[in-house]
Amino acid sequence: MPIDLDLLLQAYANGIFPMSDARDDPDTFWIEPEYRAILPLKGFRLSKSLAKTIRQGRFTVTADTAFAEVIATCAESQDDRRDTWINPDIEESFCQLHAQGRAHSVECWFDGRLVGGLYGLAMGRAFFGESMFSRETDASKVALAWLVARLKIGGFELLDCQFMTDHLASLGAIEITQGAYLKLLESALTRPVQPSSGLASSLDGVAGSAGVAWGVLDGALSVGAGASSSDGFSSIGVSSPGKLILQLLTQTS
């Protein structure tokens, strides 16, 4: 049966998260690793090739439009892993959190197909990244880049990646002790959410009216998409969604 949501949220607030040994394993365990992987939002490693892919708009990127499909795909076995840690109980619990507006997904589409994405949980200024997948080259990297941009403009300060992988390390993730992680987590959960200054301050009140920090980027994209044809995204200083993302990723304040 699904995990009690109050218990699940309390666990994340204390640096603990659920995992299972296999997709079909009915047992769920609580994990508190000795070392934790995080991705500093100012330390995202944007390669020239990834920047080019984002700038060219190779993928259509959305958020919270296919959460159930994203988590189900993350739970599937792949060539590089026979089993995953997402059992049906974890999957159902996160779908319930998504219905409450707490869990979110980022999706990458190509020719109408879902080819990459990620999902996680947002609490305070912290985002707990759970899993990602890719069915096309760079799709998961693009999804993560859009996530980092979304978190930066939304005023988040902690992106938890749980365990270090070569893939995450190549994108700027670092490994810290659980004790250091808990200090960062406490700060992220106790400080009030405040959308980032800089680009957000030039969006004619979009950041302040978005309500939820997760949605600030949606407001920025709406400003660009809703502008007249003569203005386009130039109303916010960029010419396309991809260039807006790149501006956010390279913004230092």
C-alpha cells in the first residue's frame, strides 16, 4: 500500500528517503546515507554541446504534464540496470504527492514522444531529485538543465541528488557528508521562499504573482510566448525559451 504521505514528508524533512531493492519487491526501506550527492545550483556544468542543444530547441520541454508517465518510465528496467528501486508503493505515493502539488516532473519530448525526464519533491527551498531517464541523447541532461534553471529563478537553494553517479558528477554534482547535508537542508526548509532577483525582477511582477516558487519559470515563459510577434521573448531580454534557460543557468546572482 502507498506510504503515509505525512510520514513521507517528515522523512524527507529529516534527510531520509524511501527505496526498495527491486521494482517487484513489496518492501520499502528508509535510507539515510553516510554521504549525500547534491548539485549546487550555481555549479551546474553546462558544456558547449549541451548549451547548443538547449539553444537550438531540439527537445520540447514541459513541466508537470506527464508525471505518472515519467515516474513509470523511471521505474522500468533499462540496458544499464536490470532493476530499479521504485516499487509500486513508492510510485503511488509520489503520484499522490503530485496531485497535491508537492511532487513535480520535467519532461523532454521529441516528435511527440516522451524521450526524457525527471521527477522529485519540492519542500521549502529544497528540491529532492528522485530519478531521471533518457531515451534520446542528452534528453536527461536537458531536463536537468531546465530543472536547475527553474529552481534558480524560483529561489531554491538545495538540489538533492541522493547518490553520486558519474553522470551527475559530469554535470557538477558534489558529494558531502550527511551531517553537512542536514545543515543545508535545515536552512532550505526554514528560510522563506523568495524568487530570485536578477532576471525575475525584470519580468513585470511575474515572480511575485506566481505564488509558488516552482512556477516562476512558467510565468517567465508565458511572458515571452504571449508577447506580440514583434517583441517575442525580447520583452524579457531573450529570443527563445532555450535562450531564457541558458541565461538563467549562467546568471550568477
